[in-house]
Amino acid sequence: MQTETKASAKDMTVEKAKWIYQKMQEIRQFETSVHDIFEKGEIPGFVHLYAGEEAVAVGVCAHLTDNDNITSTHRGHGHCIAKGCDLDGMMAEIFGRSTGLCKGKGGSMHIADVSKGMLGANGIVGAGLPLAIGAGLTAKVKKTKNVAVCFFGDGASNHGTFHEAVNMAAIWKLPVIFVCENNGFGEASTFDYAAATDHVADYAKAYKIVGKTVDGRDVQAVYDAAGKAVQRARNGEGPTILECKTYRDYGHFEGDTQTYKDKDVQERALHEDDPILRFQKYAKDSQLLTEDEITAIDDKVKAEIEHAIKFAEDSPFPDASQVTTDVYINY
Amino acid sequence: MTVKMSYSDAINDAIRIAMRKDENVILMGEDVAGGAEVDHLQDEGAWGGVFGVTKGIVEEFGRDRVIDTPIAEAGYMGAAVSAAATGLRPISELMFNDFIGSCLDEVMNQAAKFHYMFGGKAKVPLTIRTIDGAGFNAAAQHSQSLYALFTHIPGLKVVVPSNPYDMKGLLLSAIFDDDPVVVFEDKTLYGVKGQVGEGFYTIPFGKAEIKRAGKDLTIVGIGKQVNTALKAADQLARKGFEAEVIDPRTLSPLDEDTIINSVKKTGRLIIVDEAYPRCSAATDIAAIVGDKAFDYLDAPIKRVTAPHSPVPFSPPLEKLYLPNPEKIINAFQSMVGDKVFTTV
């Protein structure tokens, strides 16, 4: 296991840096808005926010095209945004409106857009792991160069599906990248308590594949490691476990009192260890982005999110007929 | 043109036809070929499935499309679901339906719900082949008939073929259907032979077959119990009662009309189902008929099922456990009364 906290900017173009910064901001502002609106009681159901983990989804998806597939988790908004899902459609989906990406029938935990290679947020912990190898199997059988990325939490690494999927991906050399978002908590239990291993990437050794642990709050480090893993997968060199040590800025779900969190760690996460602030500094220091460019992106994203909220609020709820449509294609 | 072949060979034939027709069709599961990476078995495989049903298919299509999986049902069934969602048309074998406990999430929460949860924008053209049925002395964890479990779940289609002809046509329908379908193969039927159509043909889902016409009683059999129902009907005919025997062929969708129209004619219904009696296909059909044809019933609906207990191992116990023609005839006798039954 190696830990990387710094990576070089040599592979990141200005254009890519702009995309990365914008996507991270989109996720952050989207989640902050959802948090505020949920508190006002205007969003139904369960919501799990991705804020704080932006660097993982964005650093990985920066290497993917619409033909590559990803599987996600209950904390899926960030993956959707990084994979290019429409913000208006996402917000409307979370509001349960007919204009949502899933016509309001999926909600926060099931946002999907297969045309973008986003195979769905998923309400079942561990479910995305076998699904990802299925997408990898399709790529192998059809002999495309597409890859599949499985985003999963440290909680899911204790699930049998993790081990079944990694083993199968390894024996079949599937083009899959298992990206563990190790935010230190599975619900209200710590990773240290629930997992026997210190690092999820260490399991790679047992399955004889590449495993790497990086600072998941450092988008540069994630981008660099993911780039190598994606390249290996496209080259037919098999799967990788990429563990990104990160932090969940909000609770497990909205309404979680988070009494299990260390206050000092939380404070540090929200300030000096904030992945967006860290990337701002990095991008400026390495002359990828100027202060003005950063401000312009911030403003652009603010307008996008405001548009998405208005779009959602103005959209109608689904028609009553939608209760029983889309159960089958033919029945 | 038809040709005589076994239920098992009908499955093998259907899979080969489908794989020739569409290169996106793959076959996967535990030892569907067998002997992976064993040099001398690389081409021919070892088992061809635990009952040899898929024997030889790897020889024709190779190991890229006939994939032996580890014994990891959640892993490979989940992979099959997503392979289907991303462009393949997998036939994924769950060796025994009793193993569903190891991969129910993948079937119930993933395959069944993608199309709905994603607003109709995803499809999962997955066929799950699985072995069910008691009568093989395979005991409690290898003998269940769990089709009701799947029928309960919206988004899944459930197929219970009772004979080789139906098996081939229904399996081909399943493979080329765009929804996830679970096809039940009764292990005691594998050796049963019958006339099967040559080449490609399909049998539509939701179309029951009236196996025998009659006016005094409707018997609906599920899966191999269609054959038990036919034997009972023969015996009843010798006593002067004409039973109409219906094979629903698929439980989801269910051809309610054929059953209801039959009951309207006969006024009596027995459902023969070797699955557990509670929340079962039998109770479901009874409820539907009770709801939609109550006024036509001359007697309470009877269900001839397994008792509410696991499948026993010991051969005499298993024999007692399963439905048989005598149990059906006894049920009919209770419906018409001893006097009518014995005086006809």
C-alpha cells in the first residue's frame, strides 16, 4: 500500500482543471442547496449528501466518457454530476417531479441516466459492486475499450458482494476500477470498528490486483491514480482497487445528529482540509486557474443551481398513471 | 415439423438457437461448461451444468460466451443484471432456485426495479434459468418450488414450463424478452420426452393452455403438477366427471381470463401446486377467482399443495409431501359431496 498526497500537474491541462473545478463546485453547491431545502421540509424521503467527497467522483470521472459506465451508492448525487447528468433533471428527480431524470419514480437514491453511463444510485449497500463487473463483462465480451467504475463506501467493503465482485473481476481481468470512498463511517459506525483491515486497498494483494490508497480530499492525487487505473483497465490489464480516504461533511442522512463525529476532525474537514479550497490553492499555485476564472466558475455554477431549483419547483408532480407504468416493457 | 426430445434437450436446443441468432446472448453460471482452464476440457467442458443440460454448448460457442462463474451467486447474478443493462442478453443459471437466498437482492432490488426506478429508461433483458421441484430426494435445500417468491415481485416475469415443447418456446421467448424473466426447470422433468418444434419458435407469455376440456371441474396445475392434474382427470373421467385441465405456463403474467372462463363453465376449481401453501401461486389464483367469478362457484375453491413444511428427504415422506392424483380426487369428492361422487 502506498499513500499519495501530492501528484504532479503535468498531466492536467487547463481545460481539464476548469472542468474539475466546475464539477466539484456543482456538487458542493447542489448538495448545500439540497441540505437547505430539505431542512425546510420541501424534499420528500431520504437524502444522503456527498459534500466533502467531491474530489473522488470528479477526479475519477475526469478520465471517463459517456461510453464508460459507473455504479454508485445511496450517496450518489456527486457521481451523477461528475458523470454528466443534467442538473435540472437531477433536482427535479429529488423533488419527485415528472421532469426528473427518472420521471420522479426513483428519487435521490435511484437517480440514473444510462445514456451517460450512469447505472444508477443504489439504495442497497454493496449492490453496485456486482453491477460494475457486469458492465465490465459487457465491455470484455463486446471487445470495446470501455471501462466500468464502481464507487462504493468503506461500509460496503465489509459486504460479501465486494469480495465476490473483486475476485471475479480479477480472475476474468475485467476493465473495472473499484473506487472505495473511505469516509471513515458506515452509517454511525467507524471504519476502524467495522473493518478488520486498515486500508481497503490492502485487499488487492489477496486478489493479486493493483491496490492503491490516496488522499481522497486531494483531487490531484485521485486524478493521477485514477488515470493510471483507467489506462490499465483499457489496456486489458485488469482491475484496480483505488481507495480514497475522504470525509463526509454532513451526516449519513439528512437529520443525522452526528454525535459519533470528532469535532476537531469535522472542523478541519470543513476548513483547511476542504477539497475545493485545496484545489483552488493548488490550481492557482500551479497556474492552472486564476482567481478571476475561479470566481467566474463559482458564479456560473450558482446560476446553474438556482436554475435547477426553480426548474424543479416549477415542474408538476407525475401523472397518476405513472404509478403503474414502466413496471415492464411488455406485459 | 416436430421431433421427439427430452425437456433437458429442449433447453439445450433453445439456448443454442438463441446464441446462433444473437451474438449478445451469453450463458453464465456455475459449471455451465465446467472444467474452465483445465487443458483437456477447454473446448468440450466438464459437466454442462449440474444435470448436463447445457452440455456441449461451450464446444459450439467457446468460453467467451459460455462463462463458468465462481460459486458466488450475488456476484455473478449482479454482473448478469448489469451486463443485460449495458447491451448483452445474458442467460444466467441459478443452479437450484433454493440458492436465491444468496442473490435475492440482485434479482429483487436490481433486475426487477431498474426499468421502473429509472423512469423507463433502462432495460434488463436477463433470463434466469433455475431448477426447482421435489421428488428427487434432494431434501429441504435443493427441492423447493419458489416461483411464488418471484411472482410476488413486480418487474419480474415467471415461467413454469410443464413439458418439452413449452419449455423450448417459452425459453426462447424469455431470452428475447426485454424484461427480466425467471424460468423454472423442474428437475424431475429433465428426462421426460415429448414432441418439440424444430428450429426457432416462441410461445407468448400470459397465454394458458387448456390441456384437456371438461365441464364438471377446472384443475389448474403449476409446472409439473399439470401432469398430476391430467392423471387425476383421467381417473375422474372413468367415474364420469369431466375435468378441464389448465396449464397457465407463466405465473407472471398470468392468463386470468382462461382460468376464469373455465370456472364460469365448470363452477368448481382445484389448484394443484407443489409449493408451500401460504402466499403461493395457488392462493393467488384462488383469490383472483374468488374475486372475479364468485357467483359462478358451486363449491369452495380447493388447493392441493405441499403442507406448510420444508421438503423432507426420506423417500416415503417426500412421496407423502407431494400432490398426487388421489389427493386431487379426494378434494373433488369433498366439493361435490360423497353422495354425488359415489352414485355417478
